[in-house]
Amino acid sequence: MRWSLCRQTHARLRKIVGALGFTHVDPSRIFCVRGYGSTSEAWARIWGLPTLWQQVLGIRPAYVVEIIEPEFSHLPRAEQDRVLIHELLHIPRTFSGAIRPHRTPAFRINRKTVERFYQRYLAGSRRARARPAAGLRLRRPRSTG
């Protein structure tokens, strides 16, 4: 296996986090890598930094989202976004470095849940494009009369 940092994926994760309003997620503590040579059938996976390691190393919680190549790149962009949302759903509200499992009594990470968040992401992305950037004002055209 070999890995390389992936800024493009990180930028997409930032966009998804913002559009979905995941205020519990700190994108500066999520690192994205592309993994090559995996025999896994997964398209991506998330790795958390356990509390013991955080305490011993004196660092804050962090996560690594690993994109499995070439499988991930062969997916349509919409499906890639769904995969990234799926991985983000594994981050608990405490942002502790732990990984939320697929099934808990209160929450399930499955195709239906991911699709619900994907539709919210699309709606949030459309709203962001529709409003002007912060600090900019739209001017009315001057009347010439």
C-alpha cells in the first residue's frame, strides 16, 4: 500500500461539511489521502485517532479519510459525494477520534440515510450558489429616466 495526500478530496469534504451544517466536524482535523494497492472492495474508509494516542502524543482528535484508488475515481461524481458523506457520518458528534458504527439504537448509516443527507447537500449547495458572497451587495440597475 502507498498513500498520497489529496487536497481535492479535502476541498470537497469542506464543501460537504459546510453545506450540511456539520458544526461538530472540524475540517482542519480531517486529512484526506488516496490509497493505492488495497485489496479491499471498499471505495473509501475513515480512520480515527484513538484517545490513548491523542493523550500520549499530546494532540487533538483527528481523522483520515482514505480514498481507495482506482475504484473511487471510476465512480460518477454524485456517487463519490455519497461515499464522502457516508464516511463523514462515521464521525460522532463529540469529534473525539472515535468511529461511529453503522448501526446504533439511535442512528443507522445506510443507503437511505446517506441519500437523505445527499439531498440536503444538494439543496444546501443550490442555496449557496443563489446568494451573493458575504460582503457583496447586489445593485439595482440605474434607471435612465
